[in-house]
Amino acid sequence: MNTDRRSLLKSIAAVSAGVVFPVTMTGCRVADPKPSDSVELFSWVVMMPDNTVRIRIPQSDIGQGVVTTLSQVLAEELDLKWSSIRPEFFDPLTNLKRNNVYVYTCTESSWSADRLFNPMRMAGAQIRQMLLTAAARRSGFDVADLRTEESSIILPGGGRQSYAEVASAASHIAPPHPSRVKLKDPADYRLIGKPIKRLDLVPKTTGKLEYGIDVDLPGMLYAVVQQSPVYGGKLVSFDEQAIAKMPGVVGVVRIAAGPCGLNGPLADGGEDYGMDDAVAVVADSFWRARKALLALPIEWDDGEFAYTSSESIMADLVSRAGRPQPVVREAGDFAGSIGRAHRVIEADYSYPFMDAMPLEPINCTAWLNSDGLQVWASTQFAQEAHRLAAVTAGLPPERVQFNLPYVGGGFGRRCQNEYVSQAVQIAKAIPGKPIKMIWTREEMMARGYPPPITISRFKAGLDEKGNVIAWFNRVISGTAPDQSYGPARLPHYVPNLRIEYARVKTPQPFGWMRGVAFTQHVWMNQGFQDELAVAAGRDPVDLYMDLLDEGSVPSDLKGRDVAVRRIRHMRAVLKRVCQMAKWGTPLPKGRGRGISVSDFSYWDSYRTGTASSVVEVTLDGKGGLRVDRVFAVLNCGRILNPEVVRGQVEGSIFWAITTALYGKITLKDGRVVQRNFQDHNVARLATACRNIVVELVESDDHPAGVGEDAVPIVMTAMLNAIYDAGGPRIRSLPLSDHVLSFRKQDGSDALPGKPSGNP
Amino acid sequence: MVQALLASGGLHQFSVWIIILTPRLPRAQKDCQFTAVGSVCQMGSIMMRIELKINGSTMPAEVDDDTPLLWVLRDTLKLKGTKYGCGIGQCGACTVIVDGQTARSCSLAATAAVGLEVTTIEGLSANGDQFVQKAWQDIRVPQCGYCQSGMIMAATALLGKKLFPTDEDIDREITNICRCGTYDRIRAAIHAAANGRT
Ligand code: FES
Ligand code: FES
């Protein structure tokens, strides 16, 4: 046995990933087979003989409740009995074979409601027509004489046929063309908009819900990985003999760098690279694999970023901020008007690297056998995970089965799928055995996908009345897609304006994080606007209302109606939050209020809600800060489930508090300094605000995203409140790097206004 | 043979179990490289056969003496309701109740739990109707749900010690992490559970 194990160890170590091992063992397929007498209708639902209905959910459930809300949408038009619904996650292979029948399968950008509200209502209505047609044929009545309710067809005279009875006949009927299907009048909705309890509520309180990390297969082995600790580093060698005698160790696998599986192949034919070389130790338990990996000597070539740190990056950004950069938006004559301004205000804001840190550690289970490849992973993008798994295994997509479990938090981190590639590479090296790969928390923190480190330099001119007549903003950020919309697509139309934007390459691959570029730019923009209001001696609400002026939108602007609608929505939520928070009423010394308003419609097709927030804080003058109250108003269009939406706003509030208090990842010598939660705290019950008030605006507009809007506005309001309470002006994060004492007598900041190379 | 002390303030402000382990004598000598029992292996770990009392049943397990209870629960005994989040006692996803006190099972050697009563989320009820679970459902606490086993165990232990915990009690005793941000509802659910218990 020892000899066998050692030779396996050697052979695994000797080959690099990419060599296809012969498949040596067969295993049974684990995917739940469809019961033979069930009937699938139009890809979206499966009618079971007991009249329960499986609804295919084309998104990952990362806590945002899509299993429930999307079931509400489809079941509304299909007239399903709510208690008969058994949701299941979609199968990426089916979606691939059927030409993207599930329409939108990437769980990102808070898009599930926006992208699936119409398709899933329509699918429900079409399937209902199919069932009605089948029932009409069977009963001899006219379709027009039939009704549906609670998963049944009601015949004239009151006779009933269950959906299950006619499902088989209906499956042979072609779905009607959407133009011939009439959707319900929203006034008749009995599911959409109702505060229905989540379908998975009880199993989320009993520990019975299965996440990716809970997958358990017969004969399963465990893998623990370490990627190059320096971003962009290469694996030189490792000494597997050093751990060969450790108990339970099966082998060491070399994992090759490659695409991280974020967006699939890019338009230019390239891939999103983001995964570096890695080493995996495989053992008969997680604990043994982890111990052996810690004991394994590994030599890395640290590559081009070996000496790069957050400090050196920030110094570079600051120096670039001193030079002109490409202009992304311009109006009027900034240079001339700033010369005529009554007052000129300047400030530099900066934003550090951050990490999304979902609570379920990254994991993936892969099993390669003669049937093909099976993969399980908690991911936000199962379709891409399936593609990447097939490419990595060198198998045609039909031979890869991807199973999507529940996801223990995403927040953008799981839009990437590099862990799927890693697990498949390991499974290829040890064919026949299911391999569950689990990242340690330390590995997660070492290998995050941060939003870009950013510096934002502002200069604005005020006239005698305190109106903003000139606005300049130069932004330089680290590796990211074009996020110039953050500084450029302000809802304001200041007459003289110049926005510059540039990016530099930084070590980590980019990642979307809850709140996306808005968390940086809404805060920076409105933190600076708050400074302008203070300088002009004006109430910030007064200044915002002035800036949010329909009349200032140029008459020849392309998409003027959108610009006007944005302004109207923002003014409305701003007004409402002022009422709720009794804005303007006096507060005792040491307490302060901040306010913010924004939408996420900076980017054209990014339809999410509009939100406004007031935050109240107390400073004790000795550095202590308490968030006393948070008010938030959200207009997200039609509300699919108010309790789910509320939960998303509440979650965003605590996300904002964590980001403000602790959000920072530091690079030193190309590697992340923070190792685990002891180095990167997050809000907990003691630090979370105890008093939050959330209000949702009733609306008939198309449903918009709800998961992120409150993040930037709550953070901005909180940081502005610190100044209002007598504290320093916060221009860099996190707060835990600042001393929150009261400002000096002369009113000058307790802290220098410019980032001192300390992001 | 094994002592476990509840030390508050051991690791920052969090309650952690400090384990004083007196090594046990191996019962049998066998090959130490695979699933050997009781042999002294590299890195000083000893393979042991232990019996744990979990949710009222006695469960035998073969473990390396340094294996945290968390991994014995999850991977050996297949009780997967207890979650891994950080492995260092910070996040509380792995919280179980040991003799009435919360313990972070990632930081408690399984061997240290021998002879003690361990309760996991699976031991609270068969159908999710224990009073804390019911309050969690009424207030609709979970979002992704990943932290909630640990939260419910921590809340159950707190409510076992105190009939009506105050907000300050909750802040001090429940130091678990929820990344989805369900804190407001967790607080409300603990109060609801206290008021609603019969
Ligand atoms: S896993 Fe035990 S405290 Fe985080
Ligand atoms: S509900 Fe997701 S971490 Fe708490």
C-alpha cells in the first residue's frame, strides 16, 4: 500500500497539469435523476406525479433570495399553488444545449429581477396556455371556458383537472408565441409583491441546507491548495518527499495558471487571466491535507510584483494625479471659470484594495471517471464554471455535469471560477476519485479579487452665493475594467466641468464587489460635495437639491429623458429620507448627521434602484465612534417580495459599516498582509448599528436591482456624519486607520487632507 | 486527563476554549502512515480512537489527536450543519454547545471533547421547531444562511444562561460574523425567542 501510494505521489508530482490521465475507475452518477413519470414543460418546470412542481431557477442563491422571488414571478403567471413549489437550480448543460433558454444565468450586478422578470412571467404564462390547451382537448371544452387556479384547471360547472393530469399531453403542445399570450394585470397579482416567506427558510435554520462545502461522495478525497502568494508568481518546485510519510497524504498536484473564468472568452479571443500557479495537497481528510500543505516546502518565483506594495502603488497614483490624464467628460470652460470663482476648494480622496470575504470558503468538488466529469461548486456563474471545467478537463461540454448547490455568500467574489479550474486539474491528476477542494480562509484572503485602489483629486469653484460653478475630478485607479462612469456619469450638470480618468496595472486581478465602483465614487463625489456645502455655509441637502436640477440638463443631451428621470427619483427619495430622519433638527454635542443620495444608473444599461440615506453617529472625542441610527429609502421599481428586499437593504447597511470601519487589504512585497479575520475585522453585533429604519417606495416601474444600492449611500452618509459630529474629514479608508478625535479649535482637520501614501 | 477552560479575553474580546491536553498513551502500534490507530506519527500527531457524546448519542471516531472537533463532526460523523468559516475562532460559524457553554469547534481538539456533552445544530430539534429556530423563522433572519447554525447555537447557549438577555448581553456574547448582514434580525430574534418561550 505504501509503495502504491508513493509511486502515485511521484507520478502526480512529475507531471504538470494538462496531461490527461487515463480514466481508471468508474463511478455512479450522482446527479438526481428525473423520475420517469415526471413531465418537463418548456424547460422551465417539471410537473411531478404528486402535483408538486419543480421550477428551474436560472441564478445562484447567494442569500439574495432568488429561489423564492423568481419562483413567485413564474408561479404568478402559471397559477401555481405555492405549497406545491419545489425549486431547483438550473443545469448549465441543458441551458447550453437549448441555446440559452434560461436567458440570464450569471448572478451579478443585482440583475436577476431586471433580466428575468419578463422572461419568467412569460414562460409561466406560456406553460399555462399549454396546459389549458391540453385540458380543452381532453375535456372537449373551449380554452376560453377554462380557468386556472392553484395548480388546477377549472372546467365549466366546477370540475377540476390537476396540472399533473394534463402535463403529459401539454408537453406535446408547442408553446404559444409570446405575442399571443396575455400577461396578468398587476392588480391581480397574488404572489408578486407579497411578503412570502423564503422557500428555504426552515432548512437555513436547521443546518440541513447543502452548500458546496457540504458535498459528500463515497471514497472522496480532500484537497487544500496554495496559489503563488505573490500575484503573478510562478511555481518553481516543491519537495513532496518532505510530506510523503505524513498520515493520509495521497499526493501533491501541480496546478497551472490560467483564466479565472470570470466572463468567458473575451471579445479579442483572449481570456481573463487571474489564476496563478498553485500546489494542491490531496489527503484522506481536510485536516491532514491542510497540515501537509503547511509542511510542504515550496519554491516560488515571485515575478514582476515581488517588490510592489500598496504604498508604492499609492505613491505612483498620487504622482500621476499631478499630471493631466485622458478626459472622459467635459462641459463649458473649466479652466476659465475656476479663475473667476469666488472660492476654490480642493481635496484628494483615496480608496484602498478590499476583499469581499463571503463566509463560505471557496470550494469545489470534481470527479473524473469513465462517465465524464462531475463538478459541484458554490459559484455565482455556473454557466461559465461549466465551460471552464470542460475546457480544463479537455472534454466536450456534454460530458461535463455541473451541479449548483446553495452558495454561502457571493458579494462578487464568486463571479470568478478559478477554483473550478483548480479542482478539475486535481481531479484529472487523480482520476476515479471524487476530490473536494476547500480553500482555507487564509488562502481566500491571500487570493482575493479586489476592487481597484483609487485616488480621486477634486477641485471645485463656488460663486458668491455658494453655487457650484466649476467641477474638476481626476481619477486614477488600479487594474479594473473601464469604470470611468463612477466619476463621469454624475447626475449633475455643473456648467463647467472636466473629468479625467486613467488606470494603471496593479498586481491583483480585478473583481466586482458588492456596491461596485459606486462605493468608491459615490462616497468620494458626495464626500467632496459635503465639503463644498460646509465651505459655502450651506445645508448639504440644499446643495444636493440645487445640483439635482432638471433645468440644468442640457436640452440637446442624448438620453435627456433618462437624465431627468434620474433626477426626479433622486429628489424624491432625498426628500423622504429627510422627513424620516427629521433632517435639520438639532443634535447634542458629539453627535452628527450625514446624508447621501444616488442611483446606480451611471452606466447605461445598469438599471438598479435609487436610494437615499441619513446616518447619525456619536463621537466620544477620545476616538470612539458609535453609529446610532441609519435611515434608508429605496426606490427599486416594482417590489417582488418586500421582506426579501428589506433584507437586502439591511445587509447593505452592515456591509457599508464594515467597509467604512475596516475595509482594507494591504499589499506588501506583492502579497496580501491580512491573513484572516484577526487582521481584517468586520462589523459584528457589538459594532453593528442597533437602530435601522428602511422604507421601500411603492412603484409600478420595471423591477430593478436591490442588493447594492444602499452600500455607497450609507457609507457616504456615515462618513459625512463624522465630520458633522465634530470629527475629522475622512478622505481615506478605513476608519480604523484614523484617529476620530474632535477637530481643533480653529476648525482645521485633525488629519492631513491628502493621503500620505497610506491608502 | 483533559481540561477545558472557558477563557474570555484570551483572543481579543472573544470567548475561546483553551485546551490543556495531556497526551494519552497510544493503545496500539500500527503503521502510522495511513489510517493507523494509536501510532505516533510525524509532526507529533497521534491517531486515536475516541468516543464522543453528540446530541445524546455516543459516536465513535478515529482521529489524529490534534484534529479539531469541527472536522470530526463534518467529515467523520457527517454532521454538516456545523460550518467552517475561518478556522481560528473568529467567525463562530463552527459554534457548538459543550456542556452548556458555546465552543468554537474549529479551535477545540476533538479529543478534548471526550466525556463532555456536545450539541450541534442537528441536536436542537428534528424538524426545526426548537424555540430559537422558530424565532429565527418568524423574524426571517437568514439570507445565505451559512452563519446561521453558529448564530443559533450561540443564541441558544445565551438563552440557556439568561432568561431575558439585554442588548448588551447580546453584543458581548454573540461575537459571530454574518457577512450578509443579518445582525438586526438576529438581535430581534433573540428577544423574540426570550419572550416567546413557553
Ligand atoms: S470556523 Fe471556527 S470560529 Fe470560524
Ligand atoms: S446569512 Fe449569510 S453569512 Fe449570515
